[in-house]
Amino acid sequence: MRTRALAGLPFLAFVGLFLLYPTAVVLWRSLTPGGSPGTASLRRAISDPYQASFINSINLSAASALIGAVIGLALALALQDLQRPRWVKPVFESWSAVASQLGGVPLAFAFVAAIGTQGIITKMIRESTGFSLIDHHLGPTGFWGLVMVYLYFQIPLMFLVILPAVAGLKRTWREAAAILGAPPSRYWRSVALPILAPSFLGGFLLLFVNAFSAYATAYVISTQTEIVPLQIRFLLQGNVITGETDLAYAIVTWTVLLLLVAVLLMGLANRRAAVWSRQ
């Protein structure tokens, strides 16, 4: 028992140094604006104009997470029973593993080159149909354009997360429902979807956290995008007035609290989903 405790010391030291200590520092700085205890920075962080950044980040994260979760689930269900051609499923799984980790500068420039003002796809659509992606806010700097960019890593991430739950749907359950006279719609409504619901919710929350914390992609596409990570960067970059760094720590504190709630809910959903995986 003592050996196991010693083996865990490096991990505990790593967590304490790179997670708990920075979190404690941020919390302390947000609660002591100007060196004296107070909540002025915390209250200001959720007031205008910074409140708009939280609203934009929540809307962007929720939209990309919901769309990504639905499409990822649909792809997992479509590929689960696919037998021919055999190479499709492993190739898609490999691509998902790579794409779910792709982000930052490469992804941003790829979409700027594709659907930017002079992007290849933008020019092709404009020349063939007269429809402008930029005029309809579908370029990478618009809200839905940024959602489209985020979906590139959100969909494969959801596919990987939900695939084990989809694989856990036993064929015998569907056969038993058919023997009892239940149509496919009743099977999905009463059996499959309730079983997949906890995993779907957990995947949605994971995608929400993933999108909310995304920084480099949005920054490269447009530095004027009003989202929380870019606001924190602006306040901490060193060319703001004195005292604004305390405001940045306050925004980080609210962000940590929001993501902590999402992570706790995700843990509860995963525990619920694990009940069915043991059946």
C-alpha cells in the first residue's frame, strides 16, 4: 500500500504544480483586485462589455457542440453495421483520431483558403451561382462560418466518443423488440435512444468544453471575434491599463467555474452510461 502511494507522488506533484497551484493563484488574484479583498473584478467580468463575450462563447460552443454531436452520432450509427467495403470504417476511425486533434493555425488557414473572402470554395460558388458566403455571414469570420470551422474537429471527436456506446447496442435487443411486435421506431424510442442518451449528453458537454476553450483557431481567423479566450488574451498581453490584469483573472475564474460545472455534469452522464456498458 505504501509503495502504491509513493508511485502516485509524481502524478500528485504534477497536478499540484500545473493545475491546483495556477488555479489557486487565479482565484486569489480575482478576489483581491488591487491587492485588497473584494469582488469588484468578478462583478465587472460578467457586466458589459465582457458579458457579451461570455454570451458569444456560450452560443458558439453550444451550436458547434449540438451540431457536432448530432452528426457524430449519425455517423457512428451509419458505420456501426457497415460491412462493405471493409476499409471504410477503419479509415474513417483513423481520420477521426487525427482530425479531432487538429486545430490552431493550420486549421484556421485551411478554412481561410477555402471559404475566406478570396477562398477557393467562395469564388467557385460566387462565379457559378452568384451566392456570396461572406455576404450571408458564412465566411470564417462570421458566427456560422466559425461554427463550420469548429465542426471540423467537433464531429470526429463526437464520433470517437459515442462509438463505444453505439457498439454496445446489442443486436439481440433489436431482435427481441421485433419478436414482440415493436416497429423500429418504437425500438429506437424506447430502447436505443434512452441507452444512448447519457453518452450523447456526455459527448455534447465534452464538445462544449472543447469549443469554449478553443483559442488559436479563432484568433488567427479574426482577432476581433468577441469570445472569452480572446478577451483574456487582450487583457493579459501587457499593453492595457493598470488593474486590467485583475479583470482578466476574474474572467478566467468565471470560465473555470463554468467549465467545472460542465465537467461535473459530464462525469455524471458518463457514470450513467457506464451502467449499460456493464450489461
